[in-house]
Amino acid sequence: MSKLPSLQNVLNAIQKTVLRFPLETITAILGTIFAIILNEFDYSNPKKHFFEKALLSSSLCLVLFLSVSLFFLSSNKKNILRFITSLILGSLVVAFVFSFRDRMIDTEFQQFFVLNIALHLLVSFAGFLPKKYNQEEFWEFNKQLFLRILTSGLYSFVLYCGLALAILAVEKLFKFDFYDNIYLYIFFIIGGIFNTIFFLNGVPEIDNHEVPLQLNYPKGLKNFTQYVLLPLISLYLVILICYEAKILITLSLPVGWVSYLVLAFAITGILSFLLVHPIANESGNLWMRTFSRWFYFLLIPLLGLLFWAILYRINLYGFTHERYYVLLLSTWLAVVVAYFLIQKHPKIKFIPISMCIAGLFSIAGPQSANSVSKYSQLSRFESYMQKDKKTKLTFEEEQELSSIVYFLERNYGFEVMLPYADKKLDALYKKDKDPDSHQIMESLGFEYRSEYDRKDDLNDSFSYYFYERNDNAVENIHGYDFSFTIHSSISFDCKDCITIGNTPYSILSQQQKYDRNLQINEDIIPLKINDFVNSNSAFKSRNNYDNSAVKINQKIENSKYNILLTYISANGKIENNKKILENYQIKVMIGIKK
């Protein structure tokens, strides 16, 4: 009869795990503390960015320390060397994360994501670098590691649900008030500490000669791979090869997203190859043996399609981070295919090792995704500046230049364009160190055209949307007594809504057939919104839904009131060179004359 584990056994297991992986345990505890502290800060707290980066650093260092530990434990070297190596490499990772901006941009999250994947891949083979390679041991180690991840997640989920329900029961039955964030903190503790220690406790020992790793292939995995995964991969392979045949027959260009489809198919196929590898050559597994033998040969025509699609887009639009990684993965895939076709006895550890190296290659340095994308788009920006000296840019070229300016401004800042703009941006730089893409394009002498603009629609519609970029700005409202907002589709009706100097004020504003009036008590004031929109060139006659940095104000005055209308948004159509307002949102400020 099986017995439940005693408390002493649990404590012994925890102690063994902590002594085996001390740095990993400390990092998990620190990461949990950082997450709890971070949750206590308001969004505007300046310390928030420090703890965000500390939390990201902890997550990376945890995986890095585990990789280093597996390497040194496998090679039976002194722990002091292991700890020194971990701390040196960990400090480099921390320095890398803290080099990010306070408000991290998409490319920095992308760098963090790629480094995270590379370090996780490092865990899969770090322990096998200092010892003689055994294919079955390598496969079994990673199988156990993967199953331990799933088991840890399941245990953590059940434990969290149980504790959360217990706390809820105490709250409801005994009317006991817990701290507001207790559910979130329990989640952090279980996910950060319990889940990590539970996982580390099950990490296989590569250096254990008494109980060596032995291949144990699950029957359920064989059935899933053989009857579900491989047939689906074969179906997608047929679809992609037929699409490639269609391209060759019709001499048409491949659609852009076919690159992602081919990569997804190839990587899933390689994962399936790894799953069936230990039993692929056994008798009775004809379907798996056929797949393993022909898979890499069938990838060759798809590689041609993949390179054709991505190189064509790079030739047209230059490098971006996304195109860089598609090309990098395409190159990595070509290297893997060549390796498995050339080598008589290929080692499956080549797959995670090569992908890890490719990921690290792309993160920092002149060959990184960030550097290559930056200089590729700067080169295109400079070519448009040179072209503008000779001939006027077309609509499509202005649209493409707008896309380049937006990419550079968002990822690298306004300053990187200054040396290439022939002093056209110097005046703007003196006035505003952080302008948006619209202002930059206007300073260059062009219209900002978004990807949604269409040449045929330029004179058919207009749009305006003001976005206040400084959330912490303090606005001077001297001379005004109250404010409210009106919308084109909503009537504003407020009776005795405010009292100033013992005088109650009722406000009514409704959309009329051609315009809108504002009634304050008994006084009716025409706002003449349509006339103002038609007379103001800031409401640009083009189909543009991007934010504008230009604030549009309309002032109205009579014997009793000063009225300021600030336009938040406005759009409509243009007929016979006249703007017909369809939708708007306006902030109204009323000043009562004394």
C-alpha cells in the first residue's frame, strides 16, 4: 500500500534541490520578491522601471544559471568555478537588460524574447558538452525535462486553485478581509518559488554513473506522433508543394506570409523528427522510417520558395527586425537540412546548438537584427532624400518614406535621421527633441501618408485626431469656469448641472440639420463647427487616421461668455471641395464674463 510522502521526506527533497541548485533557488526567490514589489507601484512611479528590468533579469539569469550548473555538474568541476562563471555571465545579462529604455519598445522585448529562447535551448545541451555524446541519453534527458515542465505546471495550477478557493471560503464564511492582492501574491509565490523548486528537483542527473539515463519511449507519444502529427505535416507539405508548383507554372510572385507558413511547417516537422527519432528505424514503424528518410529532401524545394519570398521583400523594402529573423531562420534551416543530408550519422543535438548560436548571433553587435535593420532603413531614407533633390516624390514614394520615418523614429529616435536629412530637420530638432512622424515628414517637406492611405481617396475624405502625448502635462485654464465634451452622435443636456456665484447653469447642445448650437440657460450660441472645419487647413483632406500633434482650438465670444472649443477628433467626406463633417468629439470650455 502506497504512503503519502512524509514532511521529513519533502524537506529532505527541498534541501537536496537547494544544495544542488543554490543560485537558481536564490534567483527564483529574488524574482518573486521583485514581482510582488512591482505590483505595489503605481504606473507613474519612477522606481517601477527598475523592478521591471530586475524581474526580466531574474527570469533570464535563472535559465542561464541552470545551464552553467548542468555543464559543471556533468564535468565534475569545483563548485567555486561554477558560481564564479554564473555570476560573471549573469552580470552580462543584467547589464544587457538594464541597457533597455525605461519604457521598453517592441524591438527590446524582441531581443529579450530571443535571448530567453537561446538560453532555454542552452539548457537542453549544456550538460552534454563536457562528456562523450550519447544520442539516447540526450533524447531521454530532454524528454524528462519537458515532462517535468508539464508536471510542474500542473502541480502549481492545482495548488494555486486549492489555496485560492480556501482563502475565498474563509472570506465568505468567516467574513475575514484578506489583503486585496493576496491572490496575486500567492500566484507569484507558487509560480516563482514552488514551481521552480519542484521543477529543479526533477532535473535529471547527467553525471550519475550508478543510475545512468536510459531510453524510455512513451507509447502515447508514439501514437500521437504517428497518427496525428505526421499526417498533418504531410498534408501541409502537399499544400505548400502544390502552391510552389502553381507559382512556377503561372510565373507569379509568392505572397509575403508564405515565409511564415514554410517556417512554421519546417520547424514543426523538425520537432516531429526529434520526437520519433529513437524509434524511427525499428521494425513495424514504416511510416516513421519513411518520414525520417525523406523529410529533409522534401524541404529543399520549400527552402527555395522561402528564400525567394523573403529576399524579394528585403530587396523592395530593406531589412526590418521581422525580415531579419525570417532570413536568419531560413539560413539556419538550410544549414540543418545540409547537415542531416551530408552526415551519415547526424547528431540531433546539432539542432538546438545551431539554433542557440543563431539566436545569440542576432542579439548584439554589427550583425544583430537591431544594427542591420537600422542601417538598412537609414540607407533607404538617405536615398529618398537624394531622390527628392532631382524629382518630386510620388504618392507611393511618400507613403514608403513615411513608413521608413515611422520605423526609425519609433525604434531609434529622431536623432539618427539628422545627418541624412541635409539640415532640413535642424529647426525642428531645436524646437522639439521628440517629434512624431507627422512633424518629421512636414519638416522634410512631405505629407505623412500611412499604410491605410489610398491615392484615389485623397480628395474624398478628411480626418483629424489629436493625441496629447504628455500625460503629465498641466493645462492652464485661467479665464474659464467649467468644461464638458460634446459628441456628434450624442446630445448634451444638463439641467442645473453647476452653480457659480449663486447662479445655476443649465446646458443644452444638440446636433441640428446643418450645424450645432450651444444653449446656456436662455442664451443660444451658434458654434458654427462646419464653417470652422472648412476654413481650417489643419483638417487635412486625406483619408488619414493617424494621430496628429497639432491642437486645433476655436474661440467664440459674446457679451456673456468666452467659449473655447478644442477638437479631439473630426472626420467626414469631401464633396465639391467642401468638407461635410460626419463625426466629431470636442472639448468645450466656458468662461463667464464678470
